[in-house]
Amino acid sequence: MRVSIDYAICNSCGLCREVCPESAIRPKLLEPRHLYEVIPEKCTGCGECLD
């Protein structure tokens, strides 16, 4: 499974980053809203971040 962030519903809470066992989610530091991005090389597709 390939995980991606839907920015239309993301409220930038960071919960997905906190629960990711692989630390595959990081903030986009240059974004004013602190949006997050998935690092595909680290993501195993476990789905922990989806809830």
C-alpha cells in the first residue's frame, strides 16, 4: 500500500507522525502551515497513520 496525505482534510495536527513506527512522516519545513509529507523510502504501508 502506498500512503499519501490528503491536504484537503489534513489539519496539520501531527498525529500521523507520532504513530508512525518507521518515522516515515516529516514536516515540510518550508510550508507556512507545517504540512507533513511521507518519505516513500521509509514507509512500509502498515496503515498506522490512516486513522
